[in-house]
Amino acid sequence: MKDKKVVIFSAPSGAGKTTLVRYLLQRFPQLEFSVSATSRTPRGQEVHGYDYHFLSDAEFDERVENNEFVEWEEVYPGLRYGTLKSEVERIWAKGNVIAFDIDVCGGVNLKKMYGAQALSVFVCPPSLEVLRRRLETRGTDAPEAIERRLHKAEEELAFAPQFDVVIVNDHLDTAKAEAERVIGEWLMC
Ligand code: ADP
Ligand code: 5GP
């Protein structure tokens, strides 16, 4: 077994990546979620330190200047997200495998960075129409934000072939079973 492994999940927003990652975290105790930092404000029931480290723009700037990020991206105009080095070290120090929930560009970058230590998974919605419905049903984003996310989704889908595995999240139970099989095999290598 290679030590210091990572599993990277990327997808257009609303494809169901968070749902699948949360499910896998319950199934595999050695998987630990990498809590990213973001400059966006919490939505819904999100909790600081659990879903994200919510930072002000000034705090985010300071961490960029101090070189505290493994990677960061301005995923949406004015909204930055990044993986803290301290988070990666904390999880590996416990002997756990890191689970990243990260945007598509960040996912491609992390795969390049970690190479054979990483399994990268692209979660694909069955269609853009279904993606729109999921974002609307989730009810956490304003209509303009949904449009922005859908527009970006079209570009993001083109990145799927750069990932090790693509899981189409149509029926949730099927997608969960496939994700569990793929990750289970990877963790045993
Ligand atoms: P992401 O993390 O990719 O933005 P979420 O996991 O938040 O996506 O899922 C977006 C919405 O779609 C949520 O309301 C979630 O409950 C729902 N959802 C996820 N997978 C499915 C599925 N296979 N069928 C129907 N709804 C789903
Ligand atoms: P949301 O606002 O829906 O929570 O996340 C928006 C996007 O930012 C998602 O695609 C999510 O995966 C991505 N994201 C979350 N954390 C990080 C991170 O640390 N780095 C990068 N590059 N993207 C992230």
C-alpha cells in the first residue's frame, strides 16, 4: 500500500459530488475530508471548520502571501477557494487518506501534483437540464448564481477525459455503489 494517498473529486456544481463524498466518508473510516478555505460566505446550514474555513478577502490574501496554500483558484468571479498545506499535513500525519472536493481545474492540478498517489474522479451529471433542476431544488443559490454555475458547467464537462475515473450520477444509488467500488479498490492497492 502506497502511503500518503489522496482521492480527488471534481464536478460541475450541482452534479452531486458533495453527496457522494459525504457517503464515502461514512463507508471508509480511513478517508478524511480536506476542509478548504473560501472567501465566500456560508450558505444554508454550513459550519465554519467543517464545511469550509470561511475567510474574509483580507484573511485569504494574507494566507496567499504567506504561501499557505497547496493550490487555490478564483472558482467564480470574486470567490476564491483553496487547499491549505496545514490541512494536508494534518490528515497525512494521522495516517489517513485525503478526500478533496475541489473544482475541475484544481482537480487536474492536484492530480498532476500527486501523480500515482492520487485517484481523480469526475462526477458527471446526466445532462445540463438535470443539473439545472438539481441546483434549483437544492435551493441554496440565487437565480443569477445558478445561471453562472450552469454556464461554467458546459466548460467544465470538457475536462472529464483528464480524470482517472468518470462516474455519471444519474440514479443516486447506482452512483454511490460505483463510487464505493472504485474507491474501495483504490484503497486496497
Ligand atoms: P455538488 O456538491 O456537486 O454541488 P450536491 O451534492 O450538493 O452537488 O447535489 C446537488 C443537489 O442534487 C442536492 O440537493 C442533492 O441532494 C441532489 N442530488 C445529488 N445526487 C442526486 C441524484 N442522483 N438524483 C437526484 N438528486 C441528486
Ligand atoms: P461551492 O461554493 O458550491 O461550495 O463550491 C464551488 C466550487 O469550489 C466547487 O466546485 C468546489 O469543489 C470548489 N472548491 C471547494 N474547495 C476548493 C479548493 O480548495 N480548491 C479549489 N480549487 N476548488 C475548491
